[in-house]
Amino acid sequence: MRRPHLSLQPDPDSAPLRISQLETPAALVDLDRLSQNLDRMAEYGAIHGLSLRPHVKTHKSPRIAAEQMRLGAVGLTCATPRELEVMADVTSDLLLAYPLLGAPKLARVLSIPQKVRLTVAVDSMIAVDELAATARIMDRPVQVYVELDLGMHRVGVQSVDDAIALAMRIAEQPPLEFAGITFYPGHIREPVGQQEAKLARLRSDLHAALERMERARVRPRVVSGGSTPAAWRMHEIPGVTEVRPGTYVYNDRTTAEIGACSWDDCAFTVLATVVSTAVSGQAVIDAGCKALGREPVRGVAGEGFAALIDRPEVTVQRMSEEHGILDLTRTSWRPRVGDVVRLVPNHVCIVVHLNDTIHGVRGELVEATWPVSARGRGGAPAGVV
Amino acid sequence: MRRPHLSLQPDPDSAPLRISQLETPAALVDLDRLSQNLDRMAEYGAIHGLSLRPHVKTHKSPRIAAEQMRLGAVGLTCATPRELEVMADVTSDLLLAYPLLGAPKLARVLSIPQKVRLTVAVDSMIAVDELAATARIMDRPVQVYVELDLGMHRVGVQSVDDAIALAMRIAEQPPLEFAGITFYPGHIREPVGQQEAKLARLRSDLHAALERMERARVRPRVVSGGSTPAAWRMHEIPGVTEVRPGTYVYNDRTTAEIGACSWDDCAFTVLATVVSTAVSGQAVIDAGCKALGREPVRGVAGEGFAALIDRPEVTVQRMSEEHGILDLTRTSWRPRVGDVVRLVPNHVCIVVHLNDTIHGVRGELVEATWPVSARGRGGAPAGVV
């Protein structure tokens, strides 16, 4: 197994902490599992000739982004201006996979260093025209993807005609350049083996769209798809050239329940302390919804908001802001006040967003601590990476 | 109406921004409503002779905490070490209303400046003994409340005998000092008018507990209760001397739906931009669960995760991390891409925790911007207040 990149190695000037010395709640990442997860997706892309453009929303860390680039990613995907700004130090090829609207945000995004080849996804004429006007004023070339709705019903144009019209509008407004199409197959969250009908529909819809665009001589250089649960199937969708998975770096309870990773691939846990067992039949931990989020298991039935990594049958059943209530009905385990537990959250991207720092661990040792530099909305202060 | 404290007045060295100049999503606080909310609770406490010890978890801001102190609060309530550290600059009387366990957290909490009279709530012998051991080593006096479960079934001893035993254990271990009892009536979330049965039960349980403790010569100097929805009823519970409401400063959709405030008392909104209307019947805004949280309406039936402040019938029905889907089925209003909206979240404490800065507004003007200084877990860097 490849070892992780130097920047995730032990901080050389600090004595190694043990996990037991950390104040709880704390966010931990198993460095070996992270390394395996990074390798596995890089290999998937390489084997199938799919460009890998990981979404940084999950880790929000330039250190992990740099490792993704080292392993062959063609660039990075971002959702917010802050993510773009922080990641501009890591790569010169960034995609904002999010509609860019509003003068303050437009000016901020188009101000990222000129050395960065910036791509923006759009699904409306208004967004194209505002982007074009700002890009002209700022003399900033911008690559543009047209976003298609291929089943998620969140954003994305509803017809191929609309996609073609947008692509033409982009092409006629330099310094914009039509670069491709993008879709987000986040509606495919069925357990592995039950995704076939939706994948078949996606395959035929994309095929039809590409044929129509070809006839209209609107040729997307890039066809960008893929989120973590469906990323592993994108080589089965002809035409797709690029995938943008995010969650795969850490994985989470939902990803494991769907079967898109194994439980042992879950690299991210929240360390928590049992703070009360006064009410019988439950134990209270110091990780509530301000530490775990309140995300359901998606795609499959599943109770609770997180599960113990070494006892997945024990879940967080109720939460207050700083209290999590462990359901002890499916276990004979009875924790004591002061015991420390580790939890796999339902949706890791949300939990990372709640933390300022992450501790990288191997076994019981804390080998590295890094800031979640791209968390938040404002400009990043100097030196946060 | 009293004007807010100086520190919430316009920043003198910056030209006033307009709300339309803010990048979205952004957290806004209506300064007039904030001021009225602060006044109203201060007056309630003063009229009924109840000490007000506001919980800072809602605002996490030393500026607002200072205003609460100026209006007569006896001290502040905190849930985390960071909140204690930041608020130690505001008052010399702090309560950690949270079980304090684990060596790292004990050492950190007992290191807040000696000038602060520190009180900690406990519900277990283990917590008392660990606290006593650390307090002895650090030569740090600590006031201790015993937490009773009076219906919430989250933390708190289950019997008055247990409370008396804990109080005695505290009293025999200086530098600990038994200071009182505390309970959290967070289970009382019924709409106003439907809380009577639970309030009657609370009244009789507390009465019985205080009688038993009196017979055992365990005399709580303080009886601390009250969360925002139930705080307004605490003068009807004989024996209660102190209330700890948090949410009242900003209020939220849940508080308004319960009837514990009016819709016009909601001071906190999330500013968001409509970024897509491509899918018919819905509009997508740039505030998803990373900006709004995913908290249900509690206490009463209620759909969605937030509602437009000027069109409460329009709610955020679905969310991704950075996308909120407005449900347009109950309105004839049809927003355009680029329109800006303001949303009242279901649970404001969670939303504040997602933000680094808050903008104080009057009408269309941004009059002040302050950091959410006590957000997060680590030590606060210098100058964050």
C-alpha cells in the first residue's frame, strides 16, 4: 500500500499525541484508510480513462487536495468562492460546479488568480449573461459547462434544446468559452445492484443529448458526471469523460449502507465522551447536532444520525445541540461515564463543515493535525492552509 | 424603545453597506428586533425577581453577551470550553451547564481566569470526583449545581435521593462547593396554552424535591431552570430563582410556531440568492444544509427547514449541502434567477454555529458586522471578539 503524502506525515516539531489526550468532540481521520480511498478512486479513473476532478466540499483541505492532484487528478471541483480561493494554491484548473449569480460573488470568483483556468457551470440565460458581462469587464477568460438535469431534479436545463441554446449563447460571448456539459447523478443512491434502471435511463438520456448536440454542431469537449455513490459506474455511461466524486476520501455511514464502500473504508470518525448515563437505557455523549449534523441515512432505510465504528448496531438516536443520545436497545454493551467512543456520521461532508481542525490518526497515535481551510464563507486569512 | 449598545452601532471607520451588496448566503440580524428581544427578557426577569443567566450558545458573541450583562443579567451560561473562554472577557460569573468529563476538558475549563466565579453542573458521582480531583490539583474553587431530570430525559439524576447524595459528595470535597440545583425544561415545547399539564407536573416534582432536600438539610442556594420556550412561565414554578434562556435573542421559526414569540420577533435571517429555476415548480437558493442546518420544527407540526420572512408560506422543502429547494405550491409568487430572499431558520442556534460572521442590519443598511467568536472548539485566537 502506498503511504500518504509527506504533508500528512507526523508534524515533525511536536511530540505525538495519543487519541486519549484529545478533548472531545473531535474529528479524526484514519490516515491509512484515507490513503487507500484516495488510491482506489485514482486507479478507477486511470483504468477507465476518466478524468478525475474531485470535489473538495468533503475535505475542504488543500493538503488532501494536493494529494489528489499528485495521484493524477486533472483539477478540482468547488462549490463556494472560499473553496476556489483556497484551492487556487493547489492547482491551476478549478471548476465551480455551482450557479454563479449576484454581483458580489461574481466579482470575487472572477478575481481568483489569472493563472487558474476557471470553469463555471450554468443552467440559465441570466447566469450566462451576468457571467459574460463581468468576465468582459474583468477581462477574464472563463470556461463554461452547461448543466443538464439527468434525473436529480435540482438544477440543470430540462431539455437538450435549452442546453444547445445556452451553449450557443456562451460561444457568442467571449471571453466565455463553451467547454462542455455537466450533470449530477445524485439521484442514484440505491444500494449497489438496484441502480440498474436509473443507470439505463441516464445512459439513454445522455446518448440522446449528445446526438442532438452533435447534429447542432455544439460539441462538448468535456462531459462531466459522477458523485461518490455513482462514480464507480460512470465508465458504463458512454460519453462521460470526467467524474467529480467528493465523499470517497472519507466515506460515511450512508456510503457504506448503500454498499458504495465497505464499513472498513470509513476513514472519518467523531471522537466523543460519554457524559451521562443517569437516564436508564441510554448513554449521552458530548457530540450532538453541532458535532454530527442531523443528516438522515439516504438511499436506504437507516435509523439514527451516526453509528459507533466498532459497534455499528449502536446509533445516535436523538440529539440536542451538544448532546447525542446513544440507543442501547440492540446491544448488551453498557458504557460508563467517561468512556470514549468513535462515531461514523451519516453524511461526512456536513460534519467536516462543522469542524475547524481534523486530526489524522494511525492506531492510537495522532500523527497530524490540519485546518479545514476552505470551511466558511469569508476570505481565508493568510497562512490557513 | 431602548437603542442597542454602542458596540452594535455602525462600525465608525467603514462606509455603510447595503444588504444588496452582501455576498450570499449571509447571516443577518435585525438590530431593532434584537434590542427588543433583549429588553423583553430582561424586563421579565426583573418583574418576577428571577435572575437571568442567558445561554450564549445561541449568539456565541461577546458583544451581545455584554449587552445582556448591561441589561441586568447575573452572569452567563455556556455549553463548551470555548464559550467559557470567550465569555470570561465579558463577565466574572460563568456557568458551564454541561457535564464536564475527561482530563483534557477538565484542565482547560478549570484554567479560565481565577477572577471568574465558575459553576459546573453535574449528574454523576464520576463527574463530581473527577472535578474534585482536578480542582484540588489546580487549587481552583468551583461552584457545583446538581442537575435533576424533571421531564426532559436527557441528563440529570432520576431521584431526589441521588441529588442529595451528589450534593453531599460535593460538599465534602473542597474546593468544590454545592451551589444549587438545575434542570432543563426542554421537553415543554407545546404551543402556548397546551403546556399546562407538563408545567403542573414540573411544579409538583420540584416542590417535592425541594421539600425532601430541606429535610435532608441540603439547601440549594440557586434553583436554575428555563429555556426560551418555557422561560416565560418560570415565575409560575415556585422555588425557581434563575432562568437560562438562549434562543430569545434571535428567536426562530420553531419559537414563533409554538407561540413563544411572534413572527415579527424573529431577528435572525439567512440572506440567499435564487440560483436556478430550471426545474418547474421550484426555485433553488444558495442556502442548503451547510447554511440552514437540517433541523425540524419542534413542538408543533411544520414542514420544511426555513421559511421566507415576508412569505412564511414559502418554505425550504429539500436541501443539498449548498442548495435549498423552495416549495412554490402554496404561493403564486414566482422568483427570478438572481432574486434575493431572506429566510427564518427552524432552529437559529444551529445556523449561528454554521457562520463565522453576522451582519447587523436596520432596514436595507448593514450597520455592524461581528464575528461569532465562541463558535468552534479550539482556543480563540487573539482579537476575535
